[in-house]
Amino acid sequence: MTHTHSTNTGKKSNDAGEVKRPKKEEQEPATEIVSEVAPNVIRTQLPVNLPGLGHVNCYLLEDKNGIAVVDPGLPGDDSWAALTNRLKTAGYKIADIHTVVVTHSHFDHFGSAERIRENTEASILTHENFRNAFNRTEILENEDSAALDPNSDDAQQEVIERIFSERLPWGTKRTMPPSEEIDRFKKMGRFNSSWFRTPEPTIEVTDNESISLGGREWLSIHTPGHTNDHLCLWDPEYGVMFSGDHVLPTITPHIGGISPEIDPLAKFFDSLHRMTHFKDVSIALPAHGHPFTNLGERSLEIIDHHEERLETIRNAAEKLINGSVTDYMRVLFSERAWGDMAESETFAHLEHLKELGELSRKTEGGIMTYHLKS
């Protein structure tokens, strides 16, 4: 659920003269390493096979009652087997989980939460906006849940048709992946409606609430932007910040325009600036990539990246008369990145400039276009 922040630093060329990009931390495949990264906080990695991502960090917080887990990974048997294996290495089992913390409503973070609860009656803790952020996909669930085997070809085809017939807010339809990719995802069960079904939180928190986990108190920090329900956790005693997908070490989190927020990029900027106000941060624990220590500096780098994109749009708008989201996407992103996620991020930037009063928007034939305000 992210886009790579491209850079020329460290690129290598192969024998054919093609540029080979260095792998980002977040793209590294999951390992079976289990390690303590902060007092009573254990880091594990679960496998993820998504664009730009190779793993999701699942953290275990130990206390006298067992463990809480933060972001228990994708739905599906492969991730579940990996979670079970990592817990065993750490000396625990699924039955020891009493709380599941979900940082935000993307399925590589909440996927196993409901299955854990079914096995353990564990609490599921999220921000109070949680289900709002992913509700559009609830329509993917068949009204009669017993009507079809969700893994059957017919059921998965129904999900595919609903997803890719939907018009995006800026007017274009979703891009259908190549047939071989569709087939691969079908075999993985990726178009099973359960992949998109959000769990029901049992504990919903707002900003700045105290939460007891791992034998100490944490503060809930609402950080809308990547999603409008994104939740970080701050431990002022040891200076530990669970940063989720809000601040990642080597890629810039995707900021999408499909959001309940009018201007999600403005919210993202506010949330990133807020990270610079936390003092004595000893370690930041991201949902992808390795733990890092420069939380405030990294937050400012991500802001700079998006400010550069805004400036690119301003410059392009001088030549693009009534440019569509797709037109601007082709200016902002290299061709290899073109697609729905790139359009969504472009839309978020265009809407930000519209809210600032720099661009005007109109809709013709269902397609939104933007131009500089005179």
C-alpha cells in the first residue's frame, strides 16, 4: 500500500546497460528472525507479496497475561502459518494472544485479526474511524454468504467484476491487471471476499488515550493521511513509537485520494509535522522495513517529497489546460508506476492544490479536469 520514493543514489547498471534500482528495506522478503527491539517488544516479520512490499512487521508485546500483537498480517493460510511459527519461536502460541492492535484498515495489517479472535476471543483495538476507512469494500461481500464458496471461480469472478467495473472518484475505471496476474491472484485467493472484510473492533480509541499494553502505558496517536483511521502508539517511558505505515524508513507511504477526508494530503502533512514534536524518541517501529531512530527527520523528508510533487504539478499546470488526473499522473510518475495507485496519489495532490485555491476543477462526461486559477 505504498509507493517507492525514487532516487538516483546508489543505482547500478547491469550488462545490458539497464538501471537496476537498489531494493528498499520494505521490499525485503520476510525472515524467520524473532528479536527484542524494545523492552518487552518483539519484532517478527510475516510474508507479504504486494507491489513494493515483501513483509509486514508483526510486533509482540509481552506482559503477565500473555501477549498483544500489532498488525497480524494478511488473511490466508500462508500468513497464519508464518504467524504461528514466529509465535512458537518467541515461546508463545495463538492462544496466548489477548489483544490485537490494528494500526489501520489495509488488509496486510488487519487480515488475521478476526481469525485470532475466533480462536482466542482476543480484543481487537483500532482507531474509532477504522471501519469507515475501508467500508467501500464491504459491498464486495455476497449478500447471501452461503450462496457461493468464496474460493470458487464464480465467487472470485464476481468480486473481480465488481472491483473493476467501479468508477474511481475522478471518473476513470479501475485498471484490469493482465490475465496471468488475475489467474495468479485467484490461486492465492486474493479475490476471495474475505480478503477485504474488515474485522469488528472491540476497543475503539480516539487521539491521546492511554492504553495498557506490554506491562506499561501507551498513548494512542491518531495520524490520518495514509488512511483516515491510522493509529500510532507512543510509549513516553522508553521513547518507543509504533509508526505503522505513517512513517516508513526508506519508502514514502502511499497517500490516496480515495478517502472520507476532503483533503487527505493536508491531514498527512499535519500528522507528519506532529511526529517532529515527540522528544527523546529512542526507536520508531514501522510496519514495513527495519526499526529506525530519526523519526522527526524522516517525517520531514516525506513532507519534502510531497512538496516536490506539488511543485511539479504547479509547473505542469501552466501547460496542461484542463488536464485530467491521468494526464497529471503521467507527469508525476515514471511509466513503470502508472496505474490506479499512482492516479489516486495524483488525485490527492490535485485536490490539495484545489483546496489551497491554486487550481479549479470541473467535471465533463464524468471525468474531472483541473486548471490553474486565473
